[in-house]
Amino acid sequence: MDPAGHGSVKRAVSGVSGKAILLVEDDPDQVLLALRAFKKSGITEEVEVVVRLSGEEALDYLLETGSKEGSAMPEFVLLDVQLPKMSGMEVLKRLRCEERTELLPVVLYSSSGEHGNVVEGYRSGANSYVTKPKDFESFSRAMRALGWYWLEWNQAP
């Protein structure tokens, strides 16, 4: 469902560069917060934010995108750890088994910073693990920092 409860979100906010961020989050409120934070920081003026609400939808998008000749992968994936059915950890492990996505930057994020989850995330191939801040201002700062780091400063393979 989209954040308003109307079916699946396919494209959320479009930028002008042809680049994209993939946001994988099942909670519509968290999706709205992330989109608002990306917009507030100017990220949505630069890239398209593609939203998928489940691990299955994320894999379909990434593997379908990866199978198209010359199609671009997202600059990075912001992947919720606690997704229903297929967890973010399972999605990450699957991405690391596919040649086209094995080096795709993946940032895991969760409301839990439990040490075991963090360790499992890195062992599974995460590039980063972030605990979701509780208030919007902190969440917004985190999204801005993550977005600009992966879009501007990180050197992708």
C-alpha cells in the first residue's frame, strides 16, 4: 500500500538526474517521514526515491532492473531490517548472492540497535547499519547525512 493506504507504491518522488535511491520500508508512516526528510534536505531534487514496501518487492525491482540491458541500479538501498515475510537480512543475503547486486551499497536501518543484529548485518554484507532516531528532527538529520554521503562522497564500484 502507498502511504495513504492505496495499493503499492512504485515511484515516490522524482529527481532530475536519472539516479535513484531504493527505500524498502513496510511502515507507511516511516515512508512518509523518510520522503519528507529527503525532500527537506534537497535530495529529491537530485534523485528519484523509489519505495518498495516488502522484501519481495525490493528483490523484484532490483533483479528486474538488473536484468535489463544497460539499466541503472539505485545509488544505494535503504533497507529496513524488520520487514514482514522476508526480513531485511534475508533480502541483503540474496542481494549478495547475485552478481549484479553483490556490490550494491546497502544501508540497513532498524528501530533496534541490538548488537547481535548489527553484527549479523555486517557479516551478511551491509555497508552500514543505522538505528532509526525516534524524533523527526534527528531522523531528518540522519536521512540527510545518509543520503548525501552515499550520493556525493561515497565512491561506488
